[in-house]
Amino acid sequence: MFKKTLLYSMAIPAILLANAEVIEPIDDTQKVVVEYAEDRFNDVYQKDSTYIGVAFGRTKMEDFSGVASSLLLGMKVSDYMAFELRYSSIIGDAEDDNGNTEDLRNIAFYVKQMLPMDYKLTPYALLGYGKTTYGELSDSQMQWGLGLNYVYKSNFTVFADYESQYDGNFEKMTTDDKEMNSLKIGTTYTF
């Protein structure tokens, strides 16, 4: 009885979570899983691949905010890690409540740590170093982000992420610390 319970407790989650195909029972107590999610994941979203992407969203620094666009170039080196170069800029200029405008830009290199949940859904964390430009001021520092990636076709993905692009005082050129955050939705194409 214990062996049956153990067998079912291991097989049922594998079937449900991995969306695996199952053949007819060999007998009443056994089922054989013939396809694993990892094989599907590797077929759909290949490792050792290069990808490009575009994203749009909202970027905010203190009172200034605007619609942002991002371009990214990435290289996936394993199921769990990729490297990305991202360039983000406000479309036009960022505007505050008083009508003042400033140019906000960011370029960063990230290490992307991924945790594949199944063959389509992958949460990830970004950690990197980048340069932020705020009007005439610019400064470089560590940056981070969190996101979720969804594969919807063999080479296309949709992602949503949050990036903390700046938290500092531009090498003491401003009297108070400034934070620049971005929330974006985008898509990538894998070669």
C-alpha cells in the first residue's frame, strides 16, 4: 500500500505540473510518463541562444515620469542564466506636475537568473551595472530587477518586469537621493 501511495504521490504532480502525456496503465497501479516538461522546455526555448527584444512601460524618477521604451539584446547560456544588454529611454521627455521636462535614459548590462517553472513560464531576477542619465547629470551604479517570462510561440516570448535603475545623488551633484524605477511589458524573439 505504501509503495502505491508513494508511486501516485510522485506521478500525479509530475503529470499535472509538467503537462506530460501518459499512456494507458500497464496494470491498475502503474502509469508510465513518456514525455517530460524539460524536453518540451528545451524544444520551445532553447539554451545557448541569442535573443532581441523591445518593451514599453512607465519610468519614474522623483516627480518626473513618462512612457519609456527599451531595446534589449540577450544571450541565454543555460536554462537558468542569461546575459542582457538593455537600453531604456523616455519617449520624448519626462514631465513633472509643473510642466518641467527632463531627459531620462539608462543603459545597463545584466546577469539574468531564471527559474523555469514549466516549459512556458519563467520568473527571473536581474542584477547588473548601468549608467543613468537625468537631464545633464549622469552616474553609474548597480541595478536590479524582477520579472516573469512567458513563451507563447516557439521563438517568441512575452515578459513583464520591474527595474530599479538608479538610487543615488548623481555623485553628490544633487542634494537629495533620486530613485529611478521602471515597469515594462515587452516581447523577445529568439534566434
